[in-house]
Amino acid sequence: MNEFPIFKESKTAKLSLLAIVFGTIFWLGAVHIRDVISNAILIMGTLEFKPNINPMVESAIMGLIAKSSMVVLGGYITVWIAGIVYLSNTRLVMKKNGWLLMSAILFYFFTPVEIYTGILDGRMIFEDLFAKGDLVEFRKLLIHRMAALAGAPRIAQFSYYTIIAIIIFQPFKKH
């Protein structure tokens, strides 16, 4: 039973790895939920709003988008911090475990993109919680968020799924 590397880790590394797993589930799950909710008010494949949406319905959908953005931000911050804790406390050597280095580079490379989109998410959350009823501003923020940085957030999302594959198959591992 002690042949798995996870059993040789310190308690701090194990706890941070657990936080990474649960944070990732909440974070990426909320990203997909937000995308599905956004498609309820947007014309598929465009950044144009569907015509004749009841303002009450649109307001409710905007509130759901803001609430899912809270989960996205919380999950990402959890994974970011737990990742640093894990990398500083793991017994795995990056020189011998290229998969770990590749995963860390792919994840932390997109931190500026996530900070920028997180600020936009924070503004949407603020609009929902404190400036109720301003659908025009929320619409602007939503479109700006979805078109942010010429698609870099989508490239980041593909990188995060690549990280999952890298962790499963563990390429560049020296035995």
C-alpha cells in the first residue's frame, strides 16, 4: 500500500492536494455552469442578447451568473494558494517529475489572465449585490468578460484540462 507516492507525502502536502482537488471541482464546475447560464440570454455562437427577454428573467439570470462567478473566484483562489503550498511541501522533485513542472507552468502562466477576468467577475458581483437593477451595465460587463483578451481565457481553460491529462498520464517522469 505504501508504493503510491501520495502516501509518502507530508500532512501539509496531502491537505493542500485535497484542497486542490475540491477547489478544481468547484472552480471548473462553476465555469461551465456560468457558460450554460449565459447561453440562456445570448444568441448561440454570438455575443448578442436574445431579443424580447423579460427584464425580470434577465435580472434573475444575471444574478445567477454573478453567484456562479463567486464560486469561480473562490475555487480559483483556493487552487492557486493550495498549489503553492503543495509545490513547496511535496517530496516530489520537479527535475524527476516533468509532469509536475509542466502542470505548474501551465497553471501559473495564466494567472494574469485570471486576475483580469476575476476583476471583471468582481465588478459583476458588485453590480448584482449592490447596484441592483442596472441591467445595461451588467450586459456591458458580461460581453466584456466573454470577449476579454481576445480569447485568452478560453485558451487558459483548455490548458487547465490539459493539466488534468498531464497529471493522469505523467509524461516526462524519470524512474
